[in-house]
Amino acid sequence: ELMELPFYRFPKDLPSYPGREAVLKCVREFAERENLEKYIKFGCKVEVVSFNKTSKTFTVKYSVNSESEEVAEFDYVIVATGYFSKPRGMSFPGHERFSGQIIHSSRFRRAEEYKGKRVLLIGGSFSGQDIALKLVDAKASKVTVSTAQASEYPYTLPGVSIKPAVEMIESSSVTFEDGSSEVLDCIINCCGYEVDFPFLHQSLQPLIKDSYCYLYQRVVLPENNNLFFIGMQKGLYTVPMFYLQADFAARVISAEISLPPSDIQREVIERDCQKAKLITDVYDAIDYMTDYMNSLGVITGVQLPDMKDLWIQWENDRRENIVTYREHNFESLY
């Protein structure tokens, strides 16, 4: 229900929490219905995007099927590569001496591989929670989640020990900030991802601080208003947000929306950045992102249903029972 659009709805018999295969199937069916594939070049990897200030055009170099390299020019570029591309590394003292296995959550596949093992997950957000519960079901001998919010952690993870932030990693153990320690076989880094655009020329790189992209309306690069970014915010709203951001970019390109001068754009960005720094929990994030969605709806003239109450219910359900919340089903907002 939180991923639907007026022209993009999921089958009525699909549960509110569908699996990835079901979502992928719906996306492919939508692309086929709208005949979108004719606009897509598959098997291409963008290597370099640069901008010519004289001609005011972008040069895009890309490889085709990892073989031949081609070059094309464009008046506008939209970066929609997503937020989850470059795993965030760990920098705890001693981690290089750990004798067990250390992986990022993006490489986690089968919980059964950890049966009988002592596992620490660093990071208590979505991926850390999901993997921890899977490890408990797979009969890992001990599952621990380390989070800076340990003393006020709002979720109950059955069979999982909650510890504060890591202070030091030894060859076979980890010491936490409260002085306690645990012997471990595996460490799974659930600290998320870094925003990364390796293909963009340095002059086109957006300023990034604490995972916040300095973009006007979180879409437009203030230094070059012909470069747009879609979906560079993590966590909430996803598909409806992508839709509004894409609509905003299209209206700027077609001159239906005029942008303010770059200095005004930067002032707006800075104010938004300060608001983002005030987020302390999921409820704050819901308020923050709902305000953004409403603002973008006013700017574009595209009004979507109010989703805030449903997002709050989602978080309430997770806090009440994080094991069973996916069993709940809801009515479409359309």
C-alpha cells in the first residue's frame, strides 16, 4: 500500500508485505504494460559522466556488455542508481586482527550457514533486525546486536542479546562500551551504505555530509541545474517519493517549473539539512519525510494520498511485535 501509485497498483490478492520476487514481477509487468523497455539500454555500465561548460552538454562514456566503449551526449542527466550501492566499512580498533568471518549485510544469503555459531551484528536498524531473527531461527548458538541505542532500544528481538556500541575488536572477541565482552565466530556489518557516484566527474559530485546529499529539493545539483538525482534518501516512502521526484525533474526540464538562483537553492538545502539532523527515531523520520512529500506535491501539483498514518501504524506494529508485524494486511489507499 505504501508503494502504490494512482496508475501503479499491486494485485488485490497480494499481501501487504510481499516477497522480493512478487515485487519484481509487478515491476516487470508495469514496465511491459507501459512499453518502457524501448527506452532502456541493457547491459550498459556508465564509466564517466562529464560536463562541457561551453556547449552545456554532458558527455557519457559507457561500456556495453563489458566490452566495447561508446560515447553519447545529452542535455540533461538523471542519476537514479539508488542509495544501496557501496557498503559502509567498519573502522573499530582491532577489526583487522579478528580471526573469524567479517562480512557486510549485503553479502548475507543463508542463515543456515551460521548454525551453532556465535554471531555479532553491528547496527540495530532494519537489516540488523531481520538478519538477527533469521539467525535465531537457524539455531545460531548466540546472536548479539550492537547498537548505540542499546539503553533505549525500542524493539524486542526474541533470542537476541542487545549490546551498546563496539569499543574494540580482538582476535576472537569484541569489547563493548559498557565494558562487557563476547567471544565470537562471525561479525556481520549492518551499518548501511555510503552514497557513491564513482562515474561522475569531480565537478559534478554533490556535497555529502553524514549521508546527506546537498541537493535542491533533494533532486537538483545546485552547481549544475541540468543534473538530477532520484531516490537518494534512505528508508521511507520509496516508490511514491521516486515518482514525485521524477515528476519534479521532468517539469524542470520542460520549463514548467523555474528554479531559484543557486545561492537561494543552497540556503534551502542548508535549512533542510538542519531539519534532518533533528531526527532521533523512526517517528521523527516519518514526520520529516511526510513534510517533504507534501511540499513536493505542492510544487508539482501532484497530490498523493496522505500516507503518514499508515507509516505510523507500520512502526507501531514493529515495536509491538517485530516477529509477526508482517502478518498484518491493510487496505489500498486508492
